[in-house]
Amino acid sequence: RGAVARWGGEEFLFVFENASGAQAKAVLEGMRAQIDKNVFRFNNERIHVTLTLGLEDYSQITGIEATISKADQKLYLGKQDGRNRIVY
């Protein structure tokens, strides 16, 4: 469906080829929901992992850097608004 790469720290960049924003959001929402329902254990500690995503449609007019910047802004908005969500 595309590619994924570590973008920095705990951030990852997903690229969906030949998919609409709505299609990409559906895939990401499935991932988010799957991760959210799991509780991990480490050294008798319970760890609940969440996934917050910023999603932006690519535009040839604005280019890749602007598209990534807009997605990054949405990611931080999602973190400010409580995490574990997709901002599209």
C-alpha cells in the first residue's frame, strides 16, 4: 500500500500510494484501534501504547516538504488535544 519510515525519535512517516486521504485514514484508524486495545507488560508494569497521527493529502502544488509540515502540525494538534487520535 506504500511505505513507512522512522522520521525521528518516536515519529514515523507513512506514505500511501494511489490512495485517497479517506482510504489512508481508514487503514491508520485500524492500526490505531488495534494498538489501543492491547496492554503490554514489562517488569510487572502495564504499558498502554497509543497512536496519534497527523494526516495530510499530498499536493504537487505545495510539494512534499509542505505536505509533511502540515501533517506534523496536525500530529502535534492531536497530541495537545488528548492523544490517541487521527487529525485529518
